Amino acid sequence: NIKNETVLEIEDLGVSFDGFKAVDGFNFYLTRNHVHVIIGPNGAGKTTVLDLICGKTRATSGSIKFRNKEIRGKREYRIVREGIGRKFQNPSIYENLTVFENLEISHPAGRGVIGCLLFRRTPEILERCRSVAEEIGLLELMDTEAGILSHGQKQWLEIGMLLMQEPEIIMLDEPVAGMSVKERAATAELIRKISMNRSVMVIEHDMEFVREIADRVTVMHLGKILAEGSMDAVSNDPKVIEVYIGH
Ligand code: ADP
């Protein structure tokens, strides 16, 4: 069943920084159409796990298989091309370009120096920008300068820029940080929507928001996995309760 296919399979992943094990024995699988949230106290290793998957940090042990192919050790830009897109906390949109232009320059056809030079606005690219703008709820604001968008709209635009690359996995780092209640609700809806036919991995601190979006949750603590399962299962796990009360 393609719907429940495992897109990412991680075994015994680990990294040490000067002998300090920031991530240790990390086992994980990501299912298509699922939103999988990683939670855990500060310093648990959540960001490092995403860094390892997207090739920003090199693992010292383990394996990362994307669609059954080993990607551990590949360069960051190669992993993006394979279909894993990452959004960081601070948006990297171009403030003086319009919403449309931000989406357009994110199209894979414009990649690299050659891509940039040869880039032509084709009907396909226009259509793709429109459909992504619609998906992120910014269709009406296509010609608006990105710099004057609200905080939430900027975050959605950046998600749209990732979607332009047609990734299979989207990784989001604290997507609702600094958002209003209304923006958070819209973001929850957007995350649910983009997980259809794709997989989404999220790092999040806000438990109420995690409950809204997560199909599965992995709890990390001190570089290791403490618990894994549905939000209900992990939030009733005594080990998890102890760590959260301890903080
Ligand atoms: P989280 O995202 O859960 O807050 P991180 O993954 O950022 O945790 O960090 C896990 C641990 O690894 C922390 O103790 C952090 O100081 C350490 N760490 C992360 N990256 C590096 C690095 N490049 N060099 C040294 N230590 C690091």
C-alpha cells in the first residue's frame, strides 16, 4: 500500500561532538501521508537529528535510508534534490520580491548558476506558482511584496518555497513560534494539508499544537529516544511525564 509506505528509515543514527554524544542510537521511520513530531526538552538532540537527515551535520554512526536508498554522507544540496526540504525557524524569503517572485525563484528549473541564466518563465512554472500559492493561502497576495506580509504569512511563503521543489519530506523547525492564535490554527490546517501525498517532520514545543497535528510523536531526551507512539500514548508514559515534570 503506497499510502502507508515507509519513506525514511533510520537505524542506530549517532553523532558525537568532541566525545559528547548529541544523538545516540536513534531509530526512526517516517510513513507517507504522516505528520511525525519530535518533542523533548532543550538540548535533547532534536535539531541535530534534522541536521543529520538533511546532511548539514555528518553522522558518526548509523544509516539513513530515503526510499530504500542510503543517503547518509550525501551533501546537503544533493539531499534537497533527492526530495527532502527543510525550513528553518527564521524565514529566508526575499523581502523586496513579491510572493509570486519568491515562489518562482524557488522552482527547481532555476537551480544553480546555469539554471539561473537559462531560466524562462514557462506556463508550467506559472501554473505551479499559482497552485502552491493557493495551497499556502496566499493566492490573493501574489503581487504583494514579501516584506510587508505578516509574520505568519512569511512562514507560509517559506513553506511554499519548499513546496515548489516538490519534496517528499518536509521538515519544519518550530513552525508556529511567534504566531497568533489564528495563524497557528491556519498553520495546523496547512501542515495537515501538505502531509497528503508527502511526509512532514516537525520539531515543536507547544504540546497543544503537537496534539493537533501529530500522527506520531517521538520523545527525545539527552540524545536518545525516550518514547514513541501516538500523542496519547507518549503523554501517558511515566518516563515522559518524569522528564517534563523534572523540567
Ligand atoms: P534540541 O534541538 O533538542 O534543543 P540540539 O540538537 O540543538 O538539541 O542539541 C543537542 C546537544 O548537542 C546540545 O547539548 C548541544 O549543545 C549539542 N550540540 C549541537 N550541535 C553541536 C555542535 N555543532 N557542536 C557541539 N555541540 C553541539
